[in-house]
Amino acid sequence: MSEIIRAQKLTKAAYQAYGNVLDSDPSQLYGSANFGRAKRYNNLVDLKNLRPHKAKLNVCIFSCTAWTEPELTVAVLERHQFSTQVFMPMAAGRYITVVATGGDEPDLSALAAFIIEGPQGISYHPGIWHYPMTVLDASLDMFCLVYENGSADDCQVLPLPRPIVVSI
């Protein structure tokens, strides 16, 4: 039988163990840019490259097809053991992240799911287990940053011992 968890609204406090929330929250410190026509929010993510050998920062786009069902069955998790990974939507949309801490295997007792809406991006700390990027409602392109070197360690995928259902 599958375990069921409920996706919650993303907050910075609830998500801090897994990564950062990227947004232009006016309560954050910012500087003036573009001759005063813009606010610049700096250092939103501490990008980490923990590889013992060279890796290159990959700037890529995931063009994601929408998930439109009220539940998501999670049968695998992945992680990027040596790199921060950053996702930022390129248009208005909604997406979900399913995350877990852990070492060589995810701690499924602490699995959490977050719904991200509006102009917010997220990062995953190196080694955070997560479900592949899943957009909701309508297809969406996602801007991504990740350090990669072309090895199998770029992305480790682990089948779960039992599926977990996420109620969206």
C-alpha cells in the first residue's frame, strides 16, 4: 500500500533544509540597479560545486509537459550529490517539488512536497533527494543551473522501495 503525503505551500522557513527560495521579496536586502529603475537582489543561492574533478556550470532549460492529475505517484527520487541545482520558471506557472534529506538513500520519513506558484524559483542543496521537475496545470519552460562533468554522478536516480502518493 502506498503512503500518502499532502503538498504544502512553499515558504522559505519550511524549505530551508532542502535549498533556497528565489524571489524578489521586498523584505530582503536589495540594491539599486539600471539607473534606479530596478531592484537587484544579490546572492540568493550559494552555488556549490563539490566535485573532486572539474565540472562546468551548465545553464539549461527544461521544457516541461504539465501534470494535471490531483495526485502524483513518486516511485523514484534523484539527487545531484556534488552540485547545487537551481530552477526558475520562465513564465507564470505552478510547479511542485518533492524533497527529502538523507545520505546514500533518502530519509522517506521526512519526505515533503511543496507547491510553488508565481514568480518563485528554488534551489536544491547538493545531495538533496528530489522528484524530477514537475510542472502543474500547463506546460512550462524552466531555467536551470547545475555543475556537471558528463559522468554518471551528475544525476543519481534511486527507485523507492514503495511508491509514495502526493496529494496536490
